[in-house]
Amino acid sequence: MIPKTYLAIAAVAAIALIAGGIIILMNNSDNPSPDPVVPDVDPDEYILRISGPNGTVYADLAQTDAAKELIGALEDSPLSVKLQDYGGFEKVGDLGIKLTRSDVSTVTGPGDIVLYNGKSIVMFYGSNSWQYTSLAKVKDASADSMKEFLGSGDITLELSVEKIVN
């Protein structure tokens, strides 16, 4: 027979384990992160600079909340993003930050830069039709120039923004 003191201690320990588990579940990283804050910036006053092993390209930013949030994220420091080939017409990578989605049916082309699923950046060297949020468009892009810039296989690019001085 187990003494009542041991049973009481076991009961308290079980309650503590259950309570600890509830706290852990409540603090789980799977809980949604707070919505991004949209900075009060005008994307027309900035240019997106994208640098990689094959050179640098510049892109005009879109008039979307996601583009404004990207500007806010890049104003103080650049962001490195690893992109992988997908579908034979694009490269996609995790931004590491969540941006506001305002997806619309889009037919993309070479040089389009879009947000997919709120957290992935997609750069096109070909064309696709899907629901995306526009981020930017590479200046004077063609299929050949984008293929040359993005290369084959995985690539790491550095994103930064520059304020346009008029």
C-alpha cells in the first residue's frame, strides 16, 4: 500500500506537469504571429536593389502594403534570401518575414517579383498564372536577362532598398 503522503505528492506533480504542458501549448511558435505594421512610405520614392553572384538588378516597387512592409524591413539592413528553381519559370525562397497578402489573379512575366503565401518571394524568368501579391518589377527585364541573373540551381540574393533622390 502506498502512503497518502506519496499519493498527494504524485497528484501535485501531475497537476504541475499538466499546467506546464498547457503553458507550453499556449506559447507554441505555431500560434499566428502579429500582423505586420504597414509603414507610411511611398514605394515610388524607393528602388529595390537585388544583388547576387551574377550581378545586380534594380526593381520598381509596387503600390501594395507588402511592398511598403518590405521597404520598412530593408531600410535599416539588407536581407539575404536563398532561392530555388521551381517549375522551370521561377525561383522561390522564404523571406524570413511575414508580409500582408493582397493576392489577385496575376499573369507574371520575366522580372516580376511577387509575394506568395505571405512569406515567400518569387522571382520570374518565365511566365505563370496564379494568385500573388505584387512586390516589384525588375527594370528592363527579359527572359534571357533574368535567366542570366538568376542562373541555374540555388542562389542567394541580397535585397536592399535605396531612397530615390530627385
